[in-house]
Amino acid sequence: MKKSIYALFLLLMLCTGMHQVIAQCNAPIINNFSPNTGFIGSTVTITGANFDANPANNKVYFGATKATVLTASFGVLTVTVPVGASTAPISVTNNCNKTAYSAVSFNGIFCPTPLNASTYQNQAFVLASCGAYNMTHQDMDLDGKPEVLSATYGCLTIAKNNSTPGNLSFSAFNFNIGGGYIVTADFDGDGLRDVYYPG
């Protein structure tokens, strides 16, 4: 009888451990998030499944920009809306490099006061690029600042964002390849953004 109870206990522990491993290696699921609009720096709660319980193992993006994950559990993440968040779906990539996207976009509130001619200082910079037939933005190097990518037929520019508050700064890298259309996404599920630029 004792052996049967011991065997049952071991089986239960094994199944529980296997469930945790399986849950951690499944693709995350985003069922909902709230609020679906908010200011930069506000907190958003994402509900779903297959999130990693360690906040550092969940990569959350608001469009092109990575967010800070405050708390995490199997079914709930709380995150801070990052500077540079755009009106776009939220994505979550877990520690197994599997990604989910929200069905609807987060709508950021970017300015709590009306804009006028004196809201911003004049900023000008020169960027030696291939041109701007097709443009997009994405945080390619995971530093929290979106890079600007532009393409013309036969040339691609990736402008690395080196900006600091109040100072615009970009470094341009030009590649004489491909066609004129550009798409960025995590195509291979490794948690990093990739560039598709058909030749």
C-alpha cells in the first residue's frame, strides 16, 4: 500500500512538472489587454496563456518598441507602455521564442495637452540615405528606440537611432541590394525583428 501511494505521488509530481515544461514551451496566447488606450508610462494588463512566470523571459512590444514587464504569471502580464509606442498590436514572445500578437491595436495617448507652434524645438539633422520610397520603423537592436528603415529600388537604408531626450541623432547604414519594398517582423520566432527586402 505504501509503495502504491509513493508511486502515485511520484506520478503526480512528474505530471505536474511536465505540465509546467509543456506550458512554458507552447506559443503564448493573447486573449485581451486593458486598458486598450493610455499614456506612455501607464500600466497595461495582458491576459492570455503560456506566458513565462519570470518577467524577464517575456518580450513585449507595443508596435516597434519593447516594453518593461513588471509582473508575470502563466496567464497575466503587467507591463509599462514604453516611450515610442505606436498604435499597433501588442506582441509577446516567450522564453521558447514563440510569439503571439493581439487581435486589436493598442491606442497610445501621446500628448496630454494641445500642440501648437511652440510645443517642440526645431530639430534638423542630415541623413545620407538611399531615399524614402518605402519607410517603416522597428526597434532592431532592442535598446528601446526604434530605428528607421527606408528603401528604394536597389538600395536599403537602416538608420540606427542614437537619440537622447531633446536631441535627434541617427547613423545611416546603406546596402545596395534588393527591390523597393520592406517588411519587418519576427519571421523565425527567435524574439528578434527581421527584415524582409525582396530582390
